[in-house]
Amino acid sequence: PFRYGVGSAIKPWGKYSTPMNEMTLAHILNEAGYDTSQVGKWHLSDWEDTQHPVNAGWGYTAGAMANLKGKDGYYQWTKQTNGVLSRVNKYATLDTLDDVVKRMGEMTEPWFIWASFNAPHAPFQPPPENMHYSGTVNESDPDELKFKAMSESIDWSVGKMLSSMPPNTAIFFVGDNGSPGRVVSHANNPNRAKGTLYEGGVNVPLIVWGPIVPEKNAGAKSESLVALVDLHPTILEIATGSGLSTLEKSTAEHLTPISEMQLDGISMLPILENPANRTREYVYSELFRPNQPMLSNPLTHYTRMITNQPNADFPQRYKLITKKNGTELFYFLDPETPGQDGRNLCGNGDGGCPSGLDVTQTRAYYYLKNLLTKL
């Protein structure tokens, strides 16, 4: 995140947007001959910068500029279409689905669509009853039930999308963060949910479907570590056959040339070929405020997290979280309880934690801390 200056949510009127000199995935796919569309929530710029999605390279763009808040709800909201605003009186999830299906019929192959649903983000408003499986859900019902129905509406929508897609379509389905604490059960600790670097905040589903998955691996599950940034080189490799190396330098003078791009992602194709393959030594994430380019000004909040990929030296997975005030949290991620961090092995959280750790834990702690120092 520090490369592009976004360490926390971009506020609708925060006057900070992702930089426009970056060569985006859309720019590169356009150059590779793809028809591109972005449908659904944008949330990468100030609300008033309606040209931001257009300037980011998308051939077609439509959806909400940010989360649906205030007077905007899922049933009455403001939509931008190729930079032009309009009011919509259709449940936002259904509108995004309809746009995706429409674009699939209009685009010229090869094409790429990024569909980003607002749901199940707050405000928690139940979708039309035919879009979920929870029976009658009213506005007065608990947030947990409305959130469940909204999540089910995504499942319903994805099913409709799949039924409309050509059979040679590669699909990546992924969550962007964990569920908000107000709808998380106490058994899963609401204080370790969305907005944190605990597993409940950063460990999200990733499902890959289509001809890029060998038939022998259909339905397989992989324990390999991957990060959302890995989608970028994976999609490029599918689109171009060999990633960036086959593309020429961009002719747009304001964009970072392809030859100078620095990708943190690693292609997941080896894992799709064999779920036992390992591509990453670790995954890293961070939270900071305020948003700013290259951490050029003092931060009010800065938390970092790193998790190792089990290997011959460290057969178990550990996680180290460090905070701006020097606090360190160290966890063994038990495969029997996925999505949970368990007990802090560092006790009171003081920096220089090894007191009380066994030999294996101490080695893992220093291994992760040294990796953090290099980043």
C-alpha cells in the first residue's frame, strides 16, 4: 500500500485518489487487445472525481463512486456511467448484475470485466426477496440477518453471471476484507474483524473457476499463501501468455512505462496447475493513516503484518503484527482453526518478544521480524 499511498479507506470527500500516473491493469489489457469494463463500486478516488475511472483506462465504467451512505442507500443512489452521474432507483446489487450481463453481450472478445459489488457493505438493507434464501427479511430485522441476506444476494448474482458467460471464461471470485465487527459473532471476536490485520480482517475467500483450472484439480483446495496483488500478474499471464514482457512501452506520456513497473504480485498459475505448489515466502499487509504518497508525512496510525509460508525450516505458519507504538503481537496460525489468530505468544506485547517462546517459535519470530525490516 505504501507504494501508492492508500493505507486505509479512501473517503468520498477525502481529496485523495489513487495516482493517475500508474499503468493500471486496464491500460495493460487494452494494450494487449482486450475490451475492458469496470462495473460496480469504484472507491479509488474522491467522490467528485467522476472522470477517475475513465482516466484509469477502462473502456467502459459504471457504478457507485464509493460506498452507499447517508441519503444514498441500495434502493436510491447516485451512479456514474463513463463519468456522467445519474440517479438510480434499483437495488444496487441487481443493477451491477444487469450491467455485467449487458456488457458481456456488447463487448468484443477477448474481454475483461471487473465486477465489484457494493454488497454486503453497510448500510444493511435487505435485497428483493427473490435474490436471497433467507425468507422474508425486513429493515427492522437485526443487522446480522440483513447482512446474511445481502451476502446471499451476491451468491445469487454470481450464479446469474455464470449462466450468461461463454464457457471459455476464466473467473476469479474474491473478498476484499473480512466482515465488519457489528455482524460478526462473539465466537469469532468482533474486535478482530474488518479494519484490522487479524485473520478475521485479512483472510478472505478466493475461488478460481474456468479453463485455467485443470480438470484434475476441479474442486481442489490449496493451502498456499497468496495475496490480492497476485491477481495482477496472474491475469496478465493469462491475457498475454508471458506477462509484461510481451507488451511494448506505453505511448501515453503521463503513465509509468511498462518497463519501469514494479509488481509485488506473483502469478498464481503454478498453484492452479498443482495446488501443492508454493509461490510465496510470505504475505504482507499494512494499515496507515492518513492516506498519502510514499508515506511522505507523519502518520497517526501505522500497523504492519507478515505471515510466513510453511516450509522445511518452518513447517508451521506464524504471524507477526507490529504497531506504531512498538507493540508486537505474535501468533501461531493453527490449521485446525482457520481464520483465527488464537493467543498472542508475545504476552504483554513489548518489542523484542522472545522471552517465553520456545526454540521453534523464537526462530520463526526473528525470521518474520527480519523480513519486516527489509520491506
